[in-house]
Amino acid sequence: MTIDVVAIRRDFPILGRTVREGKSLVYLDSGATSQKPNQVIDAEANFYKWHNAAAHRGAHQLAEEATEAFEGARKSVAEFLSAQADEIIFTKSATESLNLLAYAMGNAALGNRFHIKPGDRIVVTQMEHHANLIPWQELAKRTGAELAWFSIDLHGRLDLSNLEQIIDEKTKVVALTHQSNVLGTINPLDRIVARAHEVGAVVVLDACQSAPHMSLDVEKLGIDFLTFSGHKTLGPTGIGVLWGKSELLEELPPFLFGGSMIETVTMTDSTWAKAPRKFEAGVPNMAQAVGLEAGLEYLQRIGLSEIHEHELGLTQRFINGLLEIEGVKIFGPTDIEMRGGVVSFAVANIHPHDLGQYLDNQGIAVRTGHHCAWPLNRALGVQSTTRASFYLYNQTAEIDLLLNEIRAAQTYFGRKR
């Protein structure tokens, strides 16, 4: 079943604007942040207009409405992941969610299953976004644990040939991306999760690039923790999600301290509320949670499977087109098996930043740079690439325009030389 892209685009006001001397906007940077439909904009605005109060505080009607809206959003996120509501923690971003886990594990006392000590191992991959690498680097430094990682192969996929050596008996945490934000690669989880659990490690999944584009069921994935960001899933900025198995959240110590996350307080000691409130100190980001709920409802109404298939069609069209252009190198798989709608590439004799500026002058927004993945770029042998990322509101005509403008850029920069 195909999606009605024309109808979808009518819901996104920004897609109707012009840029750079009246050129129509072609937005191909949804891997960085998605655009927002009217339904999300209205949901957030209506919370501030009619229901704004501090959730979980006060006995007046507005406080009751704010609490109901906030907790309703939590239930919607749980349904989106096929999880339980008390397993959903709201943060300000996926980056904060990953830092929450790393710092909480660093705070775990001796005897707690999350206590990390010298001799333990933390495993990541070479394709991680900095947000799922640096917190674990720092945890390893603070605790004396060893950091190990899976490398990538020549096709931009994880090399699992040494799976049992990398995830060994000392491993406590395995943290990896579900889909690479640079290569578009979707990582195979079954073998990794099975091996991690075999040695008693927990698996943390960065789903920032997968949750907006495909249906996720945390029980079927078999993982222990998952995070994604609201702003990539049609929702507002300032809201992130951390999911964790309820029994693990009960054992995990808190990360932030203050109001709302406590059970009792004296002048010398405190006890904590049960999860998820144990991890949500302070007045929560209520309007953003309501906006996120509207974004997830929009995605589910269209259908995550249909969205994924639409993006794969755009991706295959773009890859096929790039393969026909002399001097273009694609980083990552050139087929669409276990792949998402992100394509990074380089054009010979044109610096990615120059290409990005040229495309921007034609109204086309793409991403250039290292994409917050320096170690991966080093493994690829480049400092930066140009990246196009697709979403439910992109059209085949935009792919064709991008390909034509890449060819035009080759002519333009060829003349300049």
C-alpha cells in the first residue's frame, strides 16, 4: 500500500515555503530533525493555551488536566513501543537518556547488578553517534572498565566474526545503534542480544534513526533499554524517551535529584519514588510530551510499515541514480536489505561543504560534515560526507532534482577549476 505524499505534505506548513530567492524548499535532512505537522504544532500550542499547569503538583483543575495529558502521552509512547506505561521515562533528549543510563550505572553501589568496576567491559560499535559513544567512554574512564567495540566491514555493516571475543564473560553493557545515522545500515540484533544475555550483559539500543521510520516492539527486539528522540519523530524538540524493563528500572539508581522523584525526605536522607518518576526530577516537559504523542499518533495513522517502504523506494532510486554518476562514492550498503532512508556520499573533487552550499542555493537542504560520528568517518577514510535523509513527506521528484543538481555541481565546480 502506497502512502499519499501529496496529502501528507499539506499537513506540514514549512514544506510550502520558499528559500534562496524564491526556490521551493526541498528538505532532505530528516535524519537530523524532522519537520512538524499541524497536528503536532496545534497539540503543543493547545496545551499552553488551555491546560498549562505543573503536572503532578496541585489539586486544582488545571493541574489535574496537565497531569492527565502528560500521563496520557506516556501511555501513547508505551503503546508505540508495545511496552508498559511505567517503563517509559521522559527526558529532554535521547542524548540525556543515554547519559542517564551511563551515569546511573556509574552511581550503582557495590552489589547492585549495574555496578561497573575495573575489569568489566562495555561494548559499543564503530558506527555509533557520539551520543551513544562518549557517555560509555566516560563511564569506562570513571570506573576503570574496558571499552571494546565491533568494527565495520567493507560494505558498511558490522563485522560480527569475533562476536564471542568482543562480548566476553566480563561484559556488563552492550550499547549499539539500531540504524546508522551515516551509513543507513540496520544492525542485526538477534545474535548480539543473544550473546549479551548469555554472559549476563544488558543491551542498550539507540533507536533514534529507527523509531521514526519502522514499527518497533521492545519485547520482540529482546533488548533491555531503548531510547529515541521526539524531534526526529515529527514531535517537538526538548523531549526524549527512555524505555527500560521494569525490573531493571527498579534496580537502577536515579540520575537527577529534586522534586517529584522522591518518596520521603528528611534533613539527612531521602528515598525514591518508583519508576518512572524516580528518573523524572523537576517539573516535566509536559507540552513537549503532548506534542510527541500527536507526532506518534500521526505516524501510526499513516502506518510505520508503509512509511518504511516509501523511504526504501526513495533510497533505492537515489542510490541507483548515484551509481550512474561518475566520480561519486557511496558510503554504506548499495542495496536496500537491512537498510534505512539515509545515504552518505562524496563527489570527487568537490568538498562536501561546498556541495552542500551549492545544493542549498538550489533550495535543497542536505547535511554535510562528520554527522557526529568521527570514529566512523576515520574508519571510512574521510573527514566528512554529504548526507541525504528521507521521510514520509519526500517525493520522487525531489530525489530526481537532487541527482540533477549533483550533476550540475560537477559541471559548475569543474569550470571553476
